[in-house]
Amino acid sequence: MNTITNFLASAIVGSWIMTMAVFAIQNIQPVSLKFLQFESIKVPIGILLAFSLGIGFFIAAIIPAFFRKSKKSPRSRFSPPESELDEFDF
């Protein structure tokens, strides 16, 4: 199962990089980003896509670290419950 997951992840990343390379070669004109009143410098679209893809991969790799569940130490089966509500699983 782990081998298939690694293969699929590598295939997806590889296909995105190949698609980005072909798109960047076909569209070599410089572009600038505009947001409200701000405008960036003119850069080739390939460089812009490379930075965007790299930032996206970085953020996607970091996000799961913020949503991990903390592991609680399991209570012993033989220890008495602290209150009557601890006897029931909700």
C-alpha cells in the first residue's frame, strides 16, 4: 500500500512539473501580477509558475503538521474511573 501511495505522489508531482515546463516554454512573455493597487515586476511566466508551485508544495507539506492529533496515554484497563462519567464512552 505504501509503495502505491509513493508512486502516485511521485507521478502527480512529476506530471505537474512536466506540464509547467511545457506551458512555460510555449508562453515565454513576461507577466506581472496585479492585486488591488499593487503590481509586481515583469518576470517570465515560467519563473512565476516555478515559484508558485514550489510555495504550494512547501505549504502542502507543512499543513499536516498543524492538524495532527496528540496521542493521549491510554488509561490502564484495571485502574478505577475518576468519576462516573469516565465509565461511559461517548
